[in-house]
Amino acid sequence: MSLAIDGLSSLYDTKNTSNTANKLEDTLNSDLSKATEDELMEVCKDFEAYFTEQMFKAMQKMIPESESVSSSTRQLQDYYKEQMVQGLAEQSAQGEGLGLAQMLYEQMKRNYGLD
């Protein structure tokens, strides 16, 4: 039995770019010198989420993929893997995470004179 999903490749292609990366890029292009402490922390958490997402993706590349999967099934798997990785990375940055966000936040506070 074969499952055909029309338009899956176009859906995957438009969603393949990381939401985290786009959000981070938009924020970094803005003027952060007048940002509040909460806004700075949010930028730092966005960066940590992006960094974590890239680590997860690098780790996934080390796992061999099955060659017996059809191309439409592989596209569907890739789409959901992408969504899962983004979600996990964002969730991990919301708590204490790796601690990277906190370190960046402290440095940005010093750089922008918010201490």
C-alpha cells in the first residue's frame, strides 16, 4: 500500500528554512542598544535555540538512513524531523538550557551598559 500526499514537496520546501533562524536574523537586524533586559534575554534564548537546533541536525546526519523508504515518505519524515528538532531546540532554550543564553545575556548587558 502506498500513501501519496499531493503537494508535500512544496510544503516541505517552504517550511524547510528554520523558523528559529529567521526569527533570530530579524531580531539581530534590529537595534538592540535600546532593548529592555527582557528583550535581550529573549534574543539570547533565540540564539541558544538556534545553536541547539544546529547541533541536533549535525547529530542526525551521523545516523544512517534506510534506503528502502520511498521519496514521498522520506520527504514526510524529513518535514516532521525538522519540526521536531525545532520544537526540541526551542523548548530546551526556555528552561536553563545549555547556559549559553545566560552567558550571552550577561555579556550583552555589559556591552549595552545595562548593569
